[in-house]
Amino acid sequence: MSLENLELNHTNTIRNGNVAKLLTRTNFARLEKLRNRTRYVASSCKDIRDRYHEHEDGLYYLTTANGMVYQTFCDMTTDGGGWTLVASVHENSFLGRCTVGDRWSSQQGNNPNLPDGDGNWSNRNTFGTPEGATSDDYKNPGYYDISAQDMSVWHVPNNFPLEHWNLAAILRYHTENRFLSLYGGNLIQLFKQFPVRYNVGSCSDRGPAIPIVYDFGDEESTSQFYGPRSRAEFVPGFITFRAINNERGAMALCSGVKPTGCNNEHYCIGGGGYFYVNQCGDFPSFDYDSLGGDQGWTVSKEMSEAAVLLFYR
Amino acid sequence: MSLENLELNHTNTIRNGNVAKLLTRTNFARLEKLRNRTRYVASSCKDIRDRYHEHEDGLYYLTTANGMVYQTFCDMTTDGGGWTLVASVHENSFLGRCTVGDRWSSQQGNNPNLPDGDGNWSNRNTFGTPEGATSDDYKNPGYYDISAQDMSVWHVPNNFPLEHWNLAAILRYHTENRFLSLYGGNLIQLFKQFPVRYNVGSCSDRGPAIPIVYDFGDEESTSQFYGPRSRAEFVPGFITFRAINNERGAMALCSGVKPTGCNNEHYCIGGGGYFYVNQCGDFPSFDYDSLGGDQGWTVSKEMSEAAVLLFYR
Amino acid sequence: MSLENLELNHTNTIRNGNVAKLLTRTNFARLEKLRNRTRYVASSCKDIRDRYHEHEDGLYYLTTANGMVYQTFCDMTTDGGGWTLVASVHENSFLGRCTVGDRWSSQQGNNPNLPDGDGNWSNRNTFGTPEGATSDDYKNPGYYDISAQDMSVWHVPNNFPLEHWNLAAILRYHTENRFLSLYGGNLIQLFKQFPVRYNVGSCSDRGPAIPIVYDFGDEESTSQFYGPRSRAEFVPGFITFRAINNERGAMALCSGVKPTGCNNEHYCIGGGGYFYVNQCGDFPSFDYDSLGGDQGWTVSKEMSEAAVLLFYR
């Protein structure tokens, strides 16, 4: 066993101890600085940037209109900064079909009698933590509380720690036409107009498709992340809300693309409570042709194993 | 699509921008005031009222005897105020029978070998948030930490935001005989004496029925919220704890009524881990005669789609 | 009913009221003291002890390297104190086999295609609260954020309140050879080297077995807590990480013992997502010979109904 040579280990430990003491002094100043952010009074990362001139990415304290305080991640660098992380969509398992962990579709099983599923796109539930946002679903009060104009989306490989999200992301983009103002200022308002609900309409009843600006990646790389067959029925360079497929299943958003066809369960995420056989889930049918990824309708491994982080500004 | 006329939208956005700036200044002062509540040291909303003379409904900070800090909603107006929201019972789906989301009965399936179900009426688990209390189950440390005398109950339509609860409630009442003092000061103590457990006793072994005073609604409206057949076997004007039905299923409370019969799965809520076929759940058998509500044993749509908010004072 | 004699009760209530007022004054000073701990800037309980000279067990505020603030329990007395509670493993039901509540193995059912199960031994998800740590699973950011040298483990009967954990514990011990420094400073790093994953290796591929020092209990009492047949295949006086059984099921730790055989599903806890028939769960097969406990492979009732609390220092 690795502990047989305890003496050597002990020496190492002492050496580490000295390094640790030096680190500790630096860490304390650093932690103190982070704790002082508790003084900020702001309802969004944009407020923090504008009022307190903070330009460092990281965790900040926000306050809802009702006074609820929470911490979340602010992207303070992209396009001038001021982006508030409000949610992440994380697929915990393609084997569980609308089971535990599928908070952005349904945890109640695939059921046409529960057309809204868990309803989290349209309610004030919250779950998860910012530091766990790439290991599990995340939703904070900013999702319904902040009044914003634009969105930014990061696809970050699962389980990456917060301090490396920016560099680790396989795709990052934002909108810049202030579309959210037209739909009530946030997703809870937008989805009131376009419910994420099974059987609410047909494929032609999808919500808005908003042009995007790339911060990392481009139209070509976006297309490559989805399955070859999907590429034939979407246009990259957009984020689309409330897509509906051939079988009247509803999805919340298509990240990076605008559907031109109706098999969008292969490239749109989130959902209501019912899908065609074996497709219900947070990433509905990203694994359709499960031949190792990137074949037929199946998305790339990079895409299926990355959490989708949603920001407002 | 709604974005075709982008120019017009842009103009609107700018106009909204000016309004937003004015709002922002007011909001900042408002948020600052809310954040200052963090200075209060109190174990209940009653403390906040008595010590700091606050009379505004809203979120405040409370501290448990062990020092755990949490935010919850205080009703500072009803009957002099000082009511702490400690829990909400929310039925997420009548199709899931003691499945995910049924925290006030069981998430482990209907199972006679798990007589206590999830046991949340009698333990120190907490879940949910005050702002999400009408979208999902909620329980904060006050449930077990506060030593109180009376209870207040609000039935608030699902998904209503906190700032409108008071006006939106379909039924609001409180007790005034200080009954909680006799049962240990809170529900965790009361349910030690009257466990919410399958097969713990028969219909005659129910816990106390406490007279209530109405703050919104009355005995007549209470009766109308439940099914016509139920009305024949309860008396309105009470809140009753630990009811037991014919099949020895246990429920935590009957909101607004005192049972005189033993089919109380149709008008009492919360529960142990086992009920007669297809009745297990947070609102056990509120949908028995599922003919659209308000028929046979089935409660009104208003009642089945409202969260039950529990307050202490 | 207990409320028939309301007059007597009323008198009692008034009397209690006076006592309450006296208590209130003491409580306020106490709460104020606890709230003042919010000023501490520290990443672990060891920091709190060293920097602020606190020697009282209880809840303190910690800050992660990214600035996330959380409260957890510090054991400030055992062997000089400075122990941070980072997690608890709580078995909610032996009837649910990798179902809701089995966060330390899998909530997705027993499934060989999900070898890591929920993966919480190796990710940054968090759940539960310190005050609820004996009523449900608990994991805070310290689990992955703190850089520690040793571990301490307490087995505390389910549902015991925090203020009585120390006295109520049936077994308490700690390591003192700074082994964690060799494995990256915490469990998330250790389990990177020794994944808790079905089919990752055979029984001989277990991780380190670290000698322990008892704070309550001894080798004899440790042995007695497990089943008679188990005693034949472990040595007490150790904590062992990542055990693997005959059927290639992986467990996270064996509390108090070092396996010498391969039926460790009867005395090790936590796990990947797949076990032999009917053994998947947070306490995998503690109930194998379900004859009332303490027979065959079945652990004692004391052990199966106690949460396992994990501390770092």
C-alpha cells in the first residue's frame, strides 16, 4: 500500500506544511477581499460592474427585489462584462429518461398528462450552487428576478471547476440586440408567452430565434458539435426559444442554432413532461444514434458532456 | 418572427432604458434597506417585530439557537403581525403517488414497510426557498427551532410570487389559544406525541383539533373548497393535527376543518409512507372523484392548486 | 381532547410566558454572539481555531477559494479541535435500492451502465444542511475546497440534533498520520486516484487503509457494530478508502476497519452505480441477513441507524 513508506511521506508533509503557511497568508488576504463583496447592494452583475467598477470574474452577492440574497458567478470580461449566471442545464444521465436529476424537463417520468413536466422554466424554484453548476442543474433567483436585455451561453465540460470555466468552455456566445426587453426581461416572462409544454402547438409555433455573436467558437464549430443529420435542418448563429418537434414535444432552447426542420429533439434542450418514446430528458434525444457520438442524429461527446450555462445582462 | 422589425424594437428599448434608470435609483435605496435587515438578531418574526418594530411584510433574517442563519417571509400585519413562515406543502402532481417531490409524505413509493415515509414532519431536514414556496415544498429551520404559541395558515395559488401572497390567498386563518405551548412549542415536538405514521393507531386516535379565527374566508368558504361528500364528515372552523383514516393511513393536518368521519384522506394533507391504493401523496386523495373537481370526494380546483403555507407565532 | 380544560392551559401558558421572557434575554446575547462569527474569514475550522482562538463546538462561517460562503459544524474539542464537518452519509431507507435519497451511491437505480452512479464522491455538488446532517445526506463546499491532512469520523444516531452529536455518537475516531496530504488534501482528490466506480478493478485494488485513534469506542466496539460474519474478514482500527467487492462493486470507505476479505458490501459505505442484486445503496448491504440485526452479515441496529459524519483537519 502507498503508506508503507511513512517516513518519507512524513518528510513530504512537513515540506508541504511550509509551503502551506506561505500560501495561507496570501489566501487570507484573498478571502478577505472576496468576503468584502458582501457589502455590495445589487440586483445583477451589471449593477455590480456599473456601481462598484468590479472587473474580475467570480462570485458576487446579489439581492432580489424582495430582499433574498444569493451568490452567483459574474462574467466581468466578455464584451465589457456584467453577465449574471442564472442557470445551468446539466444532463446527469442519458439512461434516466425524465427521472431524478432531470429538473429542466421532468423528474416524474415521461407522461402526456404532465405536459409541463417539472415546470422549472416557468416557476420560482431554485436549485444547485454556482460552484456545482457543471456537476448538476443550477437555477438561482436571478432567473426570475433580474430584468435583462441580452443573454450569453457557455458550454462547459462537466465537472470543471468555476475558476476554469472560461478557458474550458467549448462554445461561448452572446446576443446583442436586447431581445429580452421585448419578452419581459427574463426567461420566466418569455416562457409565459411561449410555454415549454407538450402539445401546446406544432413545429411551426416555435418562439423567437435570436442572432448571436461568438465569444469562443463559430458557426462552423457550432454545427460540428451536433449530429451530421441535424446539420441538415438547422442554421447556426442563433439561439432559439421554445422549439416544438414533429411529435409536439416542447423544448426550451436550441443553443447556437435556428431550426429549419422539426426533429429538434436532437439539438434543443430542456423540455416539457412528454416526448416520443425514450426521448424525455434535459438533453432530450442527443444520443439517438448511440454509436459513439457524432453519427446520425447523435451529438458529439463534447456537447453531450458539457453543461449549458445561461447568463443575463 | 417578432424580431423582424428590429428598428422599432430598438427605439422601444432605449425608451425603456430611461424609465429603467429612474427605477434603478429607487430600487437601489430599496435593496439597501432590505440588505440592512441582515443586522437584526432574532429567532423569529415575532422577535423582529418586538425588538426592531418592523411592521412590513417581507423577507427577514433569522438565526437558530445553534447560529444557523436563514431568510424567510414574515407576515407583519395579520392580527398584529409577527408570524414566521416555516413551511409550505405543495402538491407537484396528482399523478406521482409518493414519488419525487412528495416530501411531506414519501418519495419512496407507497410502502407499508416505510410507515413514516420521508419523515420530514419529524426531522431537521430543510428544503426549498421562501420565494419558491408556492412552486415547491418549503421547510426552513424555524420549523424545528422556533418556540411558538400559535399557527397561521395561508392557502396561496401555485406559482404566485411572494409579494402577492396575501392578496392572492384563497383562505387565511390563525389560532389564538396558544395551543402550541401545550405541545412543545412547534410541530416537530407536536408530532413526537402524534407521529405521522402509517398504522400507528385508528381513526379515533387523531391529535388535537384547534379552533381558528378567519383572516380571509369563513366557515362556509372553507367547506366549499372541499368535496361535497367530505362536507358531511367534517366541521369547519378548526385546524386538526395527525388525522388517521379508515385504512390506518396517517395525515399531518386538516386545514380549516375537524374530522367527524374517517375518510380524511380527502381533506387532510401530508402523510406517512403508506396509503390505500393510489392515495399516497402530499395531498393524499384530493382527486378521488376526478371529474373536474368539486364533485364527490374531490376538492375544488382552487384548493388542489394552492400551496399550504404554515406560520408560527 | 387535550384542549378541553382550556382555562388551566391558559394559566400554564402565562406562567411559561414569564419564563420565556427571562430566557429571551439570555438567548439574545447568545444569538448575537453566534451572529458575530460572520466576521471570521477562514477556509476551515482549523483556520478559525488558529486565527480566532475559538474553542467552542458549533456552527461557523467558512469561505471557499472562490468566495462562496457557507456555515458548517466545527468540532473544536477533539484532539485540540479544528475539525470541519464536510459531509454526512445517511441511509434513508434499506428498501430503496439506489433510489431517491441515495446521493452517496446512485439515485438512478442499480445500473451497470452508470458505473459512477451519482458521482458525488468526485464532484462539486452540495446538498443538505449541518443541522440536518443526521436526518439526510449532507455535503458542503469544504468537501472539495479545503486542503486537509487528517480525517475524523463520527457515527451519530439518526435525527439527533447538532448540540448532542458529540455525546450521542456511538463511535468517534480520527487519523493522525496526515495521510490526506499524500492524496491531494481532500476526498475529491483522493477519489480521483481511486474512483468509486463499478468494475474499475478487483477486490485487490482497494485504496489506502489508514490507522485510526479512537475518541469514543475502541477496536472491540467497532467490531461489534458490524455483523458476526463480517468480523471474520476485517481488522478494526483503520479507515479504508475505495473498497471493491467480489462482484466488482466499488465502495467509498470502510469506517473503522480494514478489509481482509471481499464481501465488503456488508461493512463499507457509499458506492458507484451498480451492485449485485438488491445491494445498491448508501449503506450497500448492511441488512443482508435481515433477521433483526447483528446476525450473519447484518450490522447492528445502532450502526445501520446512525449517520456517518466526515470531518477534515
